[in-house]
Amino acid sequence: MPGRDVPGQGGASGLVCRGAGAIFADMLNIISVLIGLVTLVLGLIAFVPLLGWLNWLVIPIGIVGAAVGALSSSNGGRNLNLILIVIFAIRLSLGGGIL
């Protein structure tokens, strides 16, 4: 029928009927972004001279965030964590793995 909203098609009402799996996948992306923000804060602290050893803790946290983001339906959290991993791995290598 014209003018009638079909569930799951995003009709005029803007409501989309989604299953619990899709909502869970969105929550995984939010969790991944939150892990990425924690990684970012700890990584910024690790940029202080003589605190480079903190990157040994920051990089695994970013890896966990990237894994959680890979399970989600969106790529935002995963990409954030991957970028942070690369940046902090470069910082770790420039400091010789300790500084």
C-alpha cells in the first residue's frame, strides 16, 4: 500500500526495525571508540620524555580496541585504534623501545 511504512525499510516515520544483533554490533563500535579514547589519553602521557615505556602498555590496549572494533558493524572504532597503534609504535621505536 502506498503511504504505509514497511518495517525495516526506514519509511516516512524514520523508524527502522533492527534486530538485537545489529544493536550489539553498534555497541561494540562504541566500546571500541571508548577503548581508543583511553588509548589516546595514555598515549599522550607516554609522549612525555622518559615515559616512553608506557607505550608497551598502550599498544596492547589499542590492539584490544581494534579487535573489538573489527567485530562491530562500523569501521570507525577499528580505524581509530589502528591509527593510534601505528603512531605509538613509531614513538616506541624512535625511543629505542624504552624512552
